[in-house]
Amino acid sequence: MMDKRFVKETIVSEITGLSLQTLRNQRCLNRGIKYLKVGRSVRYDLDDVYKYMFSKKVKTEDCQNN
């Protein structure tokens, strides 16, 4: 049995900080987080949401000038 969790775009918006309109625009442009469409319902695999967020991680450098 699968242990997957699929969430609505409102939950994705809360997790990522992206607006609903941004998520919708990204889907229209085939960008952003992968999603599933079942009938008229849009769902995101929670694992894909976190993968997307971690892919945006920026490595910072030590700002001290020694």
C-alpha cells in the first residue's frame, strides 16, 4: 500500500509561501512543482513540494573578512 500524501494547492501555498495565483501561473506555464490533475481537482505530492523547496536552497558564505 502506498504511503503518499497528496495535498490541495492551498496547503502548498502555505508551505511554500507562494500565492495561489503564482502556483496557477506556474502550472499554466509548465513550471514549478509537479502536480496531478484528477478531473478538475489539482493535487500535489507532498514529497514533490519538499523536493522543490530543497532545490531552491542557497549556500551562503561566511561574511567575515579575516
